[in-house]
Amino acid sequence: MKIAIGTTNKAKIEAVEIIVSKHLDNPSFIYIKAASQVSNQPMTHKETRLGAINRAKNAMIETGAQLSFGLEGGVTEIDGLMYVCNWGALVVANGTTYTAAGAQILLPESIAQEIRAGRELGPVMEQYTQQKDIRQGAGAVGIFTQGLVSRQVMFEHIVSLLVGQYLFTLAHE
């Protein structure tokens, strides 16, 4: 089964590969830097969800895969507090689209202020941790959970929700 992943981000790719390989037969993965068509730093659940859907749809269009995944990280504010939010989308060749959201954690106010000032979370986290490529590995969620939940593991949960919805539909057609 030809499966497109609308990113070249290591954490997202590994999340899709691990979950899909457990639940679908003979997957063949294609990685493509698919456009999200949202801002570089999505600021709401709605925008982050749309970015995931757009990545999945654009990867499907560009590859002609049977299934296509889009994963998007963003932030959202609730009562003046900023949280990391994450969404995923799975698009099937017939046009069916599944979506799911993942864990959310509160960002420290010093990080939130930088994002409100127009910066992206990834570079802010690199400056904060003095480490490169945070979003390819632990991510903000990994840093602020003391490594208990990595970005990959968080996205594995979202991919599990997506694949589970897809398998439920197949079983009930």
C-alpha cells in the first residue's frame, strides 16, 4: 500500500511509520514536503487542523498514494494561557478525510510572549534550550514534560487515532 507522509520532519515520519507498520499490510512510504497553506506558526486549533488537512491532501495530490497523512503542530490560547496543540489528518484516495487532535500542554509565559510577538515555536525552543532541531526530536512537549512524552510519541497517538478511525470504517462498510 502506497502511503504518503506530507512532511520531511523526522519525528512525524517515524510516528506514521511505526503506527502504520503495526496496523496495515505492506506499507510503502513516500515523504514529501507538502504545503500546509497556513501560517508558519498556526495560532489556533482551527488553523492547526486546517494545516494538517492541507498537508495530507497536497501530499495525496502530488503522489497519488492510497493513503496520505498530514501532521501539524501549533499553539492555542485559552483564558490568556498558551498551549501547544497538534492535529493530524488522514486522507484516503476516495476523498474521505479523518482528523484527530493530540495532547496539549501549557507553555511557559516567557515562551508564549515570544510567539505572541510573531516568532515560531521551533526557533524559540532552540534558543531556549540551546539545542538545534528541537522539532525533529523531543519538541516543546518533550522539553516541558522532562522527556516523558516526546514529539514523536505525541504524534504516534494522533496517528493511532487516525488509523483506528480508518480501520473502523473498513470494518463497518
